[in-house]
Amino acid sequence: MIEEIHVLGVYMPAALVWAIGAAVLVYLLRVPIQRLPIYRLLWHPSLFELALFALLWWGLSASADLLLPHGVLS
Amino acid sequence: MLHRHNLLRSIATLLVLLVILAAIYALWIRYQVEPVTRDGKVRADMVPVAADVSGLVTEVRVADNGEVKRGDVLFVIDRPRYRIALEQAQAVLASQQAALAQAVREDRRNRAMTDVIAAEAIEQGRARVEELRAAIGQASAARDLARFNLERTIVRAPVDGTVSNVSLQPGVYLTAGKPALALVYTRSMRVEGYFEETKLPAIRVGDPASVYLMGVADEIKGHVESIAGGVEDRERAGADGQLANVNPSFTWVRLAQRIPVRIAIDAIPANVRMIPGQTATVVVHPRDDGRAVRRSLPW
């Protein structure tokens, strides 16, 4: 389990880093997703983006726990 | 057509909401419930080595951070002074013995001539013998104590370990009982994870655990040795035997307290050095033994 990530000697909780990563990904994915037909089905497009963010956050955490060996980032 | 479209929109939005809740739940389990803590410390028992006798330090036989075995000499205190004290005690004992021998001879002689010697004088002679016997007991105890003190001028390591923070130099005057250097008992090395009390139900004694030292990639294997028997109640002051003094607090936000969980080390990878005080991340892997821990949801 990756619990913390250090950036230039500062140890941060991994959750924070994955959240930033998820937010950046959602920002990048916004434009392509807006072209999808599903987008017109939603009352609140921002709700979909929030869902995407939460999913990506959890996905990044879980896949980092599974795939990243200790010592790659932490 | 419009009606069907609206229904579809509602369902899609509901689905999205469910996905958000599910993801939040998964995140909450991962970060708030699974028994993991970044708040762990490497710890070891420490013996503050103190001299049993006061005096000048005449010799220091350990270097800072050196490893010592049990019984190794750490430093020596003013032996000549304590040797002189022993000689003095021996001399006192010898003089008492001489005095006793003389008193015994006098007493024997007095008792053989009861016709010429006053009864009072005979009694005095007998009392003198008894006094001297008692004085010899005292002097012999004093000699033993002096010998013991002389032995204690050589300060030995009470346990195997590493001496640390040694700044002792010959010429320093040590008073008895004052710690002179710290000896870290290497075999008591363990990791203590300070787990939030909310994570504690998942932890049982004997569960395997992984420990990661800050900045070290290699895993240190261990197992849960014990869980603290109690922590301080921070809301309450006052000693035993007094009335309870409870802090009149009203808290909107409460934080989970930390409970120390002791992790015994099973295997340390080669080249990994554990130093008491180091920061560690502790991951406990709960065994699948059919235990039922009912987790409370976030409320």
C-alpha cells in the first residue's frame, strides 16, 4: 500500500497526490467527453465530472496500491 | 418522446450519483478504515547508565555509538580512592581483632583469679569482649562494603546494545545515580504504530504487518505483538483520590485518538538499519479468521 509520496523531501499523503492527479485528468478529459452523446442525457454535466473525479481518485489509489512497488514513488 | 427522454435523463443522473457515492465509500474504506498508519516510530528500550559510586572518571573505554556486549566495561571511576578506602577498612578490622584478642586474654585471666579481682572488674572485662565482637562485625561489614564499592568503580554494560550520545571524558566528576551515557538495548527494537482508534477493531494480536521506514523501499516484516492497555484520558484531570475534573468542552469536530500498537520485527532486509526514533509506515494485514468486525459507516 502506498501511503505517502515525497516530493523534494516533503512527505505528503498519497491520497492528496492521487486527488490532484485525478483533477488534472478530469480537466483534460472534459473536452473529449463533451462530444459524447451520453453528455446530452445528463441534467447536470458537472455532476458527471464530479463522478469521474471520484472514480479516478479511487482508481488511481487502488491501482497504485496494486501495481506500484514500494520505492517507485514513495 | 420528450417524456421518455426525461426518464432516461433521470436514470442517468441517478446512476452518476450512485457512482459518486460508491467511489467515496471505496475511498473512505481505503483511507479511513483499513489498518494503515503513517504515524509509526521505531523504538527501543534505553538504559541510562549511571555510576553507583561518585568520583572522577579516570578511564572511558567506549566510543560514541559503539556496540557493547553485556558485561563489557564502559568506564572506570577513581579506583585508587576506593582501594585506599578498602585498605582503611581492612586496617580498622585488624585493629579491632587485635583489641579483641587482648580483651579475651584479660577476661580469661580475670576469671581465673576471682579471689583477688573484684566482681565488677570481671563483668567489665566480659562486656568489653562482647563490645569488641560487635565492633568486629561492624568493621567486617564496612570492609565488605568498601570491597563492593571498589568493584562498582568499574561500570559495566547491563545489557547488549549500542551506547549513544557519549560525551563522557576522563576527568568528569560523576555523582552516584546521575546518568552518564545512554545504552540502547538493541534486542528490544520494535516498531510502534499509533493507530487511530477507529482502525483498531480490525487489528488483532498476531496479525502480520509490513513496516516501511521513511525513504526506504524495502519491506520490514513483522507481526502485531500487543496492543496498548490504555491511553491517557485527555478530557479529565485530577489525581486518584480526588474528585473528577472533567474538561467542559463542546466539540463540533472530534479527532480519533491514537492507540500504540506494538509490532515485533520478524525479518529485516539486509542493509536496512533501524534506528530508534525513525519514522515508519505500518500496514497491518488482518488475517482471514472469520472474525466479524461491524464497521460503523461514516456516521
